[in-house]
Amino acid sequence: MATTQLPSLSEIKQRIAETNRLFNDEVFAHRNFDALDQIYTADARILPPGAPMIGGRAAIKKFWADMVLGAHAVAAELGSVDVMQAGDGVVEIGRAVLTVAPPGQAQAKMEVKYVVYWREEDGRWKWHVDIWNPNA
């Protein structure tokens, strides 16, 4: 079995930043949940706080649609703290600020921390395992 050469870590970090921007710009700002196909691998899993693990794109799309629409979320600004090679993928440790804007109320922000295990799929770096939780 041949080993696949990963791109440089700086190139991977650039691709990670592009995907993270897509999550904010398309999923949160434009409610384009089909963009999640470009963000998550086909067999991805998410581990939301206080909820069971969710696997597969269809279930992940439903989760994010319910969360974004139900919470009136308008932004998810993600930022890498560290990115490390891990086998045939990379692990990103990051921070995010989620913004919600319920009708008739002031915007509110919540800071979270996350870990994503990234894999390359169809020539694009995508989230394969995604876990996050809010800061106290």
C-alpha cells in the first residue's frame, strides 16, 4: 500500500481557513445547508455538546438546519489555534464565536472551543470528526 504525501502544513492551514469561512458564509449567513457537502466528509460524525453523536451528511445537515434556524444563528466565526498532522489527516484545535439574533432581541454571542479531525475527500479538505463545547 502506497503512502499518500500530504500537502505542506501551511497549504493545509490555508484550505482549512477556506472551509471554515464557507461554514460561516454559506451555512450561517445564507442558510445554504447543501454547502455542508463541501464541509463534511460523506461518513463524518459530529459530537454536539449534551447530545448523542450524529453520523452521515444527511443527519448532520438536519442537525445544523435545526440549530441555525431554531437559534436564529447568524454567524460562526472559526479560528485555528493549532493544526497538527495526524496520520492521513490533520487535527485542528480552534475557537469560535457563534452569534444569534432572535427576533425582537439584541444579538448574543457565545464562545466555544472545538477539535476537528480533517481528511481529504474529492480533492478538498473536509471535517471528518467534529466536536465542540461552549466556554463557561
